[in-house]
Amino acid sequence: MVASQNHILRDCGYVLDAENAAETARLMLRDRLVNEAMGGVLPEGVEGLRLESILDLACGPGGWVLETAQGYPWAKVTGIDISETLVQYARAQAQVQGLSNARFEVMDLLEPLPLPDDHFDLINARDLTGLLTPATWPRVLHEAWRICRPGGILRLTEFERPISNGAAFMQLQELTRRAFQRTGRSFPPPSHHLGILPRLAALLREAGCGQIQQRAYVLDFSAGSEAHEALSRGYEVELWLSRPFLLDAGVTTPAEFDALYRRAILEMLDEDFAGLCYILTAWGKKVCPDPDFSERGAASSWPD
């Protein structure tokens, strides 16, 4: 058991199989649902700022980048991800949609990024909880701060585990929370949640951001809601793909998981099912230490 847990901690990667075709479809669908629930890709009032260069960290199959590139055709929108398979998928989608301002590159978020200082007007990151740990969050945000231009925006959007009236569904969420805690992925102290949402503003502040703001959203996937069928289908995929992670973390057995999974699927089909997903976005500006520094920052050496 200890060796298995150390393997998870050492890898510090995505807890699901990101290159699974079902996971790719789930991520694209969830991006669309979350954008709708939040009122767009950038509903927090940053539209008035000059957004010529935008970066999305751990972009996955590129859903947020593609929609942002479509809504901001004058901006150069870049997504980076460690998965070459997902980057190739995102590039194909951009080509099909005719989005010449959408660009995707293979990069490891946990390593120094080969990107110039003071370059991006907006750096976006969504749902990094499944990738980062309390130890790696500051490192990633420090690197994001480096490549963000003075006066530019760092923006984080994260999710807590969903809540519902389904007993088996909630048992699986509790197993996930315990697995995150056991593998060092949740923020202390131990509690009934992952601990990321209360930490977003502090993480941005520690990275060097000022003028920090937050906005909360809720996505209703109760029976009869607009998002019920699509999001329930998404959770069906997410829960199944979490099986290896939960087993490796030692929080459940194959027999227990399989029984809970079957019951949770039936619960989501029940006409009385109720479920909510909580979302928090926090954003702040990169504080420029030198008032004489050009608003655009240093000249970019990153090729167009």
C-alpha cells in the first residue's frame, strides 16, 4: 500500500486517464456547461482590458481556448498541456472551426515553461486540483506570474466535489476526498472538502497578485434541470475513470467501488435526484514593482 501511495505522490499527475476518449468528450462537454453556467468564458469584467495574448494552463482538449478564440478573434489564445494526444486533438478542432488565432503547444506545467517573461495579458487555469498538490500550486503560479505582463491578469477557476441527495453518489465523493487527502493532494486541515476553494485568493496573493476578486457559481444537475442529462453522463465517466486512483490510494476495494458505482448511476436516473456543483473563480493583477516599466512589459522573444 505504501509503495502504491508513493507512486501517486511521485507522479503528481492527473488523477484520471486524460487521454481516454470518454474523458476527452467529458472535458469538452463540461467546459461548455461550465461556460454557460458562468455566463461566458470571461464574465468577471476583464473584457475592458486589452487582451491580445491569452494563455490557458493545462488546457486538455482545448474547450476553453477554442471558445475564447471564437469570442475574442483579435486575441492570440494559446493552450498548453503535457498530453501530445490532447494537443493534437485541440489543434484539429481549431482547424475544423477555422480559428487561426487558437494555438496549442505541448508543455509540462510542473517544469519551467519555455515562455518569455512579462508576455501574456491573461493567464487562465481551470480545474488544476486533479493535477497539482499543495506543494506544487505555488511553483506553478510563480511561473505563471513570471510570464504574465505587469498589469495582466491571473485567473483561477476550481471546483469542489459535487453534493447530492444520492447516498452512493456521496459515498464515492467521500472516497475521492479521502484519496486526495491520503495522497497529499488536498489542502490542510483534513475536512469534508478538498480545501482548494478557500485557498484560491491566498495562492494568488502569495504569487504576487493584487486587486484580487472572487466570484462563485453553482451548476445544478438535478433531475429535470437543463444540465442533468449531460452532467450526469459526465459524472458517470469521471467516477468510473477514478476507480484506479481510488484503488491505488487504498480507500476502497474493487467490490465496494463497483457496488457503489452501480447504485450511483441508478440514483442519478431517479426523478427525485438533486445535485449541485460549486465553482469559484478568483483573479488578480500582476503588480508591477517598477512604475516606469512599460505597460506591455519586456519585448517578447516567443515566436508568433
